[in-house]
Amino acid sequence: MTKISERSFETIENPGSSPLKVPDQFGASVEKGNKQVTEALLKFASGAEATQKMLPPILETTSLFGNELWWKTIAALQADAEAGFSHLQALLGANSPSQILEQQSAFFRKRVETSLQHAKEVRELSSRAVEEISKPVKDAFDKVLTNPKAT
């Protein structure tokens, strides 16, 4: 049989975990947490205020471009309707099948050209709208990136 050596167990004291210091450490942790939460809330409030200032120009620009797009679309639909009625009148006045085919092909060619022109105008308007709408957001990001402590 082996003999177990007797060892005396020593009490190891950790001055950081002294029962008398726990309330002080807890209080310091709570104070530090409160300070961090307050700073975070102030940053959040600052960000919310900046966002609130950014929204009105975005909404105004969106409304303006939306109205312009709406009127362009109405004008294009009106032009299409007028062209359709004019084409119908021309077809009714045709004297031969070859004249009908000629008018029909000219009408379709003109409609395709007009549709492509309208699509180009809508694309240009949309590009301008996106550029104008994103400008306040881009400016805010540029401000944050150049001076991160400003927020």
C-alpha cells in the first residue's frame, strides 16, 4: 500500500475578491455601465436627430421626381392614344392592301421609336432622381467617415 503524504492546505487570499471590496467593485461596475449606456443613448439621439434632418429633403425630392415621372407617363399615354386614333383614321382611308401594310409598318416603326425615346427619358429621370435622393445620405456618410467623433 502506498502512503499518502500529508499536505497542509494553505488558504490563498485574493485581494481582489475580498468580501469587503465587493460592494465597491460592484458600484464601480454599475457606474461604468451607466456611463456607457448614457454615451450610447446620446450617440443614438444624435444619429436620430441627423436622420430626422435628412428625411425632409429626401421626401421632397422623391415627391418632385415622382410628379415629373407621372406627368411624363401621362403625356406618353396621351401621345400613344392620339397616334392610335390617327393611325385608325389613316387605315380607314386606305385604298389598297399594300397601302394598309405600308401604313401599318410605318405606324409600328414610329411607336417603337417613341417607346424607346420614352424609356430613355424615364431612365435619365430615374438616374437623376436616385442621384438627388441619395445626396443627403451620401453627405451624412461622408461627414461620419471624415469625423467619426462628430456623431
